[in-house]
Amino acid sequence: MTDQIAVFIPPHSNIAQRLRKRFFSSAMNSVITIIVGLFLAWAVWNVFNWAILNAVWASPDGTSKVCHGIEGACWAVIDVRWRLIIFGLFPFEEQWRSTFACIVIVMVAIMSCVPFFWKPMRLGPLWVVGFAIFYTLMAGGVFGLSYVGPADWGGLTLTVFVYAAGVLIGMPTAIALALLRRSELPVIAKTTGAIIDAVRSLPLVSILFTAALILPFVLPGFLVGDKIWRVIIGFALFFAAYQAEIIRSGIQALPSGQEEAAKALGLTYWQRINRIILPQAFRNALPPTINQFVITFKETSLIVIIGFFEVLASGNAAFGSGEWSHAWVEVYCFVAMIYFVFVFSLSRYGAYLERHLRVGQH
Amino acid sequence: MSNAAVTISGMNKYYGSFHALKNINLTVQKGERIVICGPSGSGKSTLIRCINKLEEHQQGSINVLGTELDDNVGNIDQIRREVGMVFQHFNLFPHLTVLENCTLSPMLARKMPQDEAENMAMTYLERVRIPEQAEKFPGELSGGQQQRVAIARALCMKPEVLLFDEPTSALDPEMISEVLEVMVSLAKDGMTMLCVTHEMGFARQVADRVIFMDQGEIVEQAAPEEFFGAPKNERTQNFLNQILSH
Ligand SMILES: Nc1ncnc2c1ncn2[C@@H]1O[C@H](COP(=O)(O)OP(=O)(O)O)[C@@H](O)[C@H]1O
Ligand SMILES: [Mg+2]
């Protein structure tokens, strides 16, 4: 009872009062507050010292000499090597193509987040055009652009491309798997279930490995295609197996009356799925779906295993050569920041969607 | 051309090994209003859900508006468009507004243009006396209002037959009458109706025939005066004594 009174904060109290109630409500609380506060101040000061005050930001001559004997961060490594991290081994004079390609994919992804585009007839063409521009820019071979094979793509652009393509192929596959698993025909439901469970029980690394290195021996020549596409499809399949179960859980959360009412109105199977079942299932399954998107983004770093130079791998390369090997913390901070920007935007967007979609639910 | 809306003969329905409906014979003429009552678990819901094939029967025949509901029924969706249904728990689509709930099926299943569908939906929402709620979501309405929307939604398909499965039994007492009023006015307009309900006042007022079911069988059917005045079967008498003593 006394606790509750102590924690109760009247709505109009001023900041000093609030602070006192929150952090200094008893002698013990005051001591803890002061100790934790001192520790935080010390930590922040040290990080600030290292990252800002004593840091070296640039290397005019492009060597690591500027960083010898300094106390702080050697951001010069980013200054000198950022192109490697962002573009991988993409030919230096052509890196503007990689820049635009990356921007196109990110723009298309952002546009897909706007409710206006949430129709198959809008989303489909948007992404087809987006990928067409991306591919033309990256691969070249037309319009006077020199040819750059996918083996030379790399860095952030590659990460974004593999992610977008994987999710985009994976999402319809996931919907199809989820619906097939609910099929009234036991053969179809069981087979789909077995496929989903099999894919989920394999590590992603082994799927990527199989797609990149083993499939070429197994598939007939005309089906082999480029390694990047086999890897993307393996990646998409892995995403789809998990996302299918997420969608299925969203469908199962619906009261059976929803489908019955739709049937009773004479809606066909696809009308029921598109207009009644899936819109509600995605709302129900939004938090785990966002979760899956975030995890998948981070899992793109595994494609380095089969020789793709995505952003983390090119980060490793940026300090890997002797000269900058002391600056690995700085490079990892930079790469972490890139991941953070993407993943944090995703989760903020997820939170926005949850609020937005809740309108209209009880 | 017969004038029957629904003809059921020798129909049996099983859930697994459980015999849910036993040798049902029932003919409903166009424009007829039928009330079905009986104790819980007697198969009332199962019976009317067989009429739009939400449940499948195993033996006998069901003919709805001239189409036989057997395994060959090519397009069950076609028949369901002519047979409206109102559920105990309303089953409105929570992600769509009241207006969208009403226009969805006319636009998709009947290919009606949006403005036409909206005009028609507003007409029916006025008919059930909640046009002012059109832009709200179902979750923002009371139970009685939701059920009236559900009736309007069914009417928007201009069905030949309307099935009601205990439309008032999930409602708070003060909301029952607003729904019953709408149902009475539909009955007066000559809608073919099969209503599972225990609202005996409603049955007296509008039913052409009252059917009593028990343990999967039709035990007795008669015009309301006869049904309430002089029930023949003992089980009917017991049932009526129970619900009318409340
Ligand atoms: N989906 C089902 N599976 C198995 N048994 C069912 C199912 N639906 C209903 N039943 C059984 O069939 C009988 C009739 O049910 P129902 O038609 O819902 O009765 P009522 O509507 O008259 O209360 C009940 O004994 C019920 O337990
Ligand atoms: Mg029932």
C-alpha cells in the first residue's frame, strides 16, 4: 500500500517532484540512483572521449599513420575504406551504379510501406520495375554500361538486394505454404507440413551451401542459373518456411465465424482468402512478422559463407589487410550503425503499423 | 416449376459416428416463415447450416431454389448468394467498416459498381435504422446494432431465403427487441425465412409454421396457434412448459 502511494505521480507535478518520487523516494533508492548515475556518467564520458574528443577523423594521405599513438577512435579507417564496406569489390569507376541501385531498392521498399501500394496490382509492378532498374544498373551490359557479374557485387548493396529479393520471393511462397497446409486434402496438407518442417529443421548455412555448391551438380544445366539466384531462392525458402507458420498462426487466431460468414455471403475461396482471411491474419501476426523481417535482415550476413561479399564481410576486409588491423572496433561500429539504421527503422515501422491497424479493431 | 424454396427429404447428417440429424423431411415454400425451436444440442443449427452447405449431409437430398445440393453441385457459391444467413455472434468483419461489410459481397460476388453498392447498402442500413453508423467499425457498435448490420449485410445480396441462427440469444435483453422488430418487418414484406429462435412471441406473431426438434429429429410441426395451443407430442409440451415458465 505504502509503495503504491510512493510511486503515484500526480499529473501536474513539476519535474523536480517527479524526479524525487521516481529516484529518491527512500534512502536506499537515493544511494542506488547516485551509484548508477555516477557509473553512467563515467561510461558516457569515456565513450565520448574515445569516439569524439580524441578521435582521428580523416587520413589525408590515405595511410594509417595518422592513427599511430592516438588515444581515441581511428575513424580514418572509415574515411579511407568506406567504399569497400558499402560497395565491396564493385569496380571503382562504376560505383555510382551501385549507389543508385541501392537507393532504388531502398526507395521501392519505403514506397511499399505506404498503404497506397498495398494492392497486388500496385506492389507487383512497383517491385518488378525496381528490380529491373537495379539489375540493369548493377549488371550492365546494356546502354553502354560495362558488364559487372554478380560475383563482383558486394557490400551494403548486395546485402540489401539479397534481402529484398529473398523476402519478396519468400512472402508469396509463405502465403502459399500456409494456405496449402490448411488444405482440406490431407495429402496436400501433410506434404506441405513436411516441407515446412524439413526446411525449418535445417540450418540456414546448410541450405545456402546446398544452393550455391551442390545444386549445380544435381540440376539440369538450363536450371542452374547464376549462383546469386540460387542463393536468393534458398534464402527465400528458409524465410518462407518460418513466415508460413507465422501466417498460419494468424489464420488460426481468427474465429471460425469469419470464414463462415464469408462463405454464407457467397464469396469464392480466393475472395475469402484475399479480403477476409489474410488481411486479418496479417494483423494478428504483425509482431512476429516484423520479428521475422528483422532476423532475416541480420541473417543475410551468412551469405559470406558461400563467397558473397556482403556488408559485414566487406567490413572484415576493410580492416583485414595489415595496415588497418588495429581499427577493427571502429569498422564494426560503422557496420553496426548500418544494421541499426535498417533494423531500427523496420521495428519503428512495425510499431507504426500496429497502431495504424488497430484503428477499427475493438 | 414448384413454388418450394427449400425441399429436404430423407436427410441424415453425421459428425463422424454421431448421428446429428435423423431422417429430416421439410419443405419450405417461397414466402413462408418458419420458426425452429428445441433444446440445445438438438440439431437446429446443423439443420439450417446444411441448407447453405456450411455443413454437408451424408444421406437424402436437399434442394435449394431448384438446385440439388449433392457432390456435383458445381458452384456452391452461386447458391449461397441467394441464401442469406444471420449468425448468433453476428460474425461481422472487424477490419471493415459497417458500410464495407455491406458492400463487399455485392461488389465481389455480384460485380456491382461501388457507388451502386453503397447506395443500396445505405438503403438497407436505413431499413435496419442505423445509417448514421455506416463509417464506424463493428467493434464500435453495441451487440444489437451489430446484429442489425449483419441483417443489412445479408439483405444487400438480395437473397431469396434468409436463415437466422439464434440471432438474439447473444444479446443483452434490452437489445433483443430492436433486432426482433427488424425481423418482423422483413417477415411482413414476404421474405422467406427460417429462424432458429426461442423468442416465442416472435413465433406467434409472424411464423407460418413452428418446428420443434429434439435429438436430431423433427418431432412436431404446426401452425403457431396449434403448436402453442395444443402441442401433440409430450416432448414438445415439456419444452414449451420449460421456456414459457420463465
Ligand atoms: N462440428 C461438430 N462436430 C461434432 N459434433 C458437432 C459439431 N457441431 C455440432 N455437433 C453436435 O451436433 C449436435 C447438434 O448440434 P447443433 O446443431 O449445434 O445443436 P443446436 O443448434 O440445436 O443447439 C450436438 O450434439 C453437437 O454437440
Ligand atoms: Mg445452435
